[in-house]
Amino acid sequence: MEFPKFLLGDNTDYPTAIFVVHTEFPRFIINLEDDEVEWLEEFSKEDEKELEEEAETLIAAATAFYDREVSRYED
């Protein structure tokens, strides 16, 4: 089964949280309420350096995805 690169998620136990799930490597979930990121991968020391460089871009892409999705609901 193929998944889109990003998915939106919510949960009634966290009524103010908005989650974006990145389904490709490196997989992560970001809570846009507080920008907390949970990585769903284990990284080697070599990977951590590359991840630090890529994390900002990935998080910006997740936020842009959310903004795009919300704008589609508002139209």
C-alpha cells in the first residue's frame, strides 16, 4: 500500500494538537501546536549529522502541507 508523503492526524485526547505525519524516511510526527517532533526512526551518529541539516527543510514542508490542506477546506 502506498501512502502520501504527509498525513494529517488529530485525536480527541489532544483537542488543540494538530499532527502531521511524514511517511517517508526519515519518518516523523510533528505537533504543530508546539512544534514538537517525534522521530520514528533510529539514527546512527553518521545519520544524525545529515538529519540535522535536513530537519529544518522537512519541518517547513510539513507546515506548508498543513497550510495547503487547511486552505482547501476554507475554499
